Amino acid sequence: MSLIKSFAQKIPVTKANTGMQILEVATNLDVQDTLDIIDEIQYYSETSFLGRLYNRIVYGTPMSINS
């Protein structure tokens, strides 16, 4: 008998696994602000320094998140 089988617990299909459920979702979560921040992080992580410098000169976008 393997170690995994000794700890396995059979749960009926109709019974919910309450240990893996989300208890509550914050009501004051600003989804658009969160998506904007994720977009900024993606831009700065996937764009090279020269690409950001070009965008700064041509379009006026900031070089880093802090600027």
C-alpha cells in the first residue's frame, strides 16, 4: 500500500469540499484599478529599456512605475 493511498479520503460527488472554498470576496475591490496595475507591470516587465526610452521620447510614457 502506497503512502498516498493511506492518506486519501473518498468524498462523495454530492458533498462539497468546504476546506477549498473562498470565504468572502472584498466588496471594496476596484477591478479596473487592479487591471491597470497588472497592465503596467506587464508593460515594464516585457519592454526593453530602449523600447521604454523610445516610448518616453515619442509618446511621453514614463520610463518606470515610480516616475
